[in-house]
Amino acid sequence: MRILTAFLILVSTTATTLAAEFETPASHAVILDYDTGLVLFGKDADTPVPPASMTKIMTLFMVFERLKSGALSLDTEFTVSADAWRRGGFSSGSSTMCLRPKERVRVEDLIRGVIVLSGNDAAITLAENIAGSEEAFARQMTERAHELGLSTVEFHNATGWPDPGHAISVHDLAELTRIIIRDFPEDYAYFSEREYDWCKAAPSNRYNRNPLLGVVPGADGLKTGHTKEAGYGLAASAQKDGKRRIVVFTGMTSNRGRANEGERLMRAAFGDFEIQTLYTKGAVIGDARVTLGKAASVPLVAVDDIDVSFFRPNRRAIKTVLVYDGPVRAPIQKGDPIGILQVEERGVVKATYTLQAGASVEKKGLMGQAIDGLVGLIRGAGQE
């Protein structure tokens, strides 16, 4: 028998409210809490979509890994190919660092060229020099992303240039951002640079396109993206009062719309959403009935801290549901996974947490089992 035990949290069980909706005009969006990894808000967040130049976040991840391992240094010089110049240089009409064929450029300058100038030529140069070709580098990007658990990734290039099947979900982009901030804090600092004066052919091409830098307090990265296919998108992060939030969205119809929505979503990330710890690791959540055991029940304990995120107007619509298949048959070993705790908002499961046995329960002997069986028959006979 599946046993469900439901109870409201955060308010009394008699409270009622009409839960509000948080909306965005973006076609795909996610707000992620950095510390817990909890999704505070999502809109079609797990569907793979064209990321445009937000692809370059993964390109940079590949570079940062090699810097950390010592395979590259910031002073390593790479040669700009004719193809990188043709497809990403000044005359290409795309976002560019204004590199020239056969030019030798330091890795650190190429990193800044990708981040601040969104240079396609810089991204291609990094890819070609690391992997031999952009195609090979894109395969490595995809493989590495899958190793990181980013299952929606399929990259065909290092720039985000439109290509059928080149895609990633906004949720995976947010997770990738979280990994970069966690694993490469020194390199992440490049994302906050607002100006880089390299492109002599176009002196005005020197400013970071991230519309939140200098506008939203605490904003310190990451990357914009735009193609006709993808619309206008943004991956961004900010810190406030010891918290960090990550916002990723795409599908906006204008640069101005992206800037306005980016600011609104980031301010909402801190002002409109909340995280509360319900149970700490090891806390007893409830009990599961036991059959054929020397104890009638076994405590169910939290494997990890159990946190819940919610849109503040919806706090009264949150509940938890304890689920297990029971009664649980003995013997039971302490630490055995027994059930789950579901966190729901208006009937939609937001998160699930594994619960394990907090104690061992030995199996009864043959005589005890026989008595249990007889009691069950007597109880059953009295039911219609």
C-alpha cells in the first residue's frame, strides 16, 4: 500500500489564499539560487533552445579548465587563422574582436575578447588552437558538458552561430554558470569587466554588452546572446546580502526588452523569492509502518538538508508530502532508502528528497510472524 502523509508548511493548515503567478515575456527563463541549486522560477526551462553567443560560456569553461590544469597559461599565444578572420573578423559583420589573419594573440586577450566584445573571431581562434578545428572543439564541449550533467547540450560550434541542433536549455546554462563561479572564481572576474580597448578598426566596439553591469547592484557577469532564431537572451549573476542568484532567459524581441527584463528578473530573484530550510540533514521527518519486524515502525530521516523555494505571495500554497510503499517489510538496515519527501506548490511537485531508515529493524522469528498473520486474518474477517 502506498501511504501518503501531507501537511502544510509555513502557515497554519486552515489558511487559504489565491496563489499569485510570476510572469515573464521571455520564451524560456530560469532563476537559480547559487548556494542550493534550487530553481526559484522556471518557464520552459528544461527545453533545449538555440543559445546564440551564450554558447561562449561553455567555450570559456573549456579554456578555464586548461588554465587550471596548467595545459595553458594566460601568456600562451594563439595564431588567428584566415577562417577565424573571415567568419568572425571585422568584415564579417558579426560580433568581433577585430583580429587579423596570422596575428599572434595571448590567451588572456582572447578571453577578454570573448567576454567583453563577444568576439566570434576570438572564440574560433581559441577553439582551433586548442582542438585543431572548431568542429573538434565543439564535440569536446558537448562531451564535457554531458560529463558535468548538462544533458540538454548539443554544440556544433564555439560561437553560437545558428546551426540546426545546436542547443542547450536555460536551466543547463544556469547550472554551467554556477559551476564556473564555483570552480573558477579568479577567471570569473573577467565577466565583470565593462570595457576592453582592443578593436582599433572600430573604437566604439569596446563595451561589455551585459546590460546589468553598473545598473543592478552586485551584478558581476556573464554573457548576452542574440540571433534572429534565438531572439535576445542573457545569462547573468549577482550578489546581494551574502546571497547569489543566477538568471538566464532568451526569446526577447529587442535589446531594450532584454535589458529591462534582465533587470526586472534579477531584482525579483532577490526581492520576490525566498528559500527556507525545513529540515536539516539527519532530522526525523516521520515514521513508516513495518511488517514482520520486531518494531512496529521505523523513523524516516533526511539524507541531506531539505530546502524549499517559493514565490513570496505563494508561501501559503506550499506543502510537503511524505511518500513510501508500506508497510515496509523487515528486515530493515539503518540507512536503507525507504521513501521520499515531495515539496509541492499548488499540486505541482517542485522537488523530491530521499528519506532513509533512521534505525535498523530485525525480522521477527517464525512464532512472531505466525501471530502477526493470525491477527491480520482476524482483523480482515471483521471488515466488509
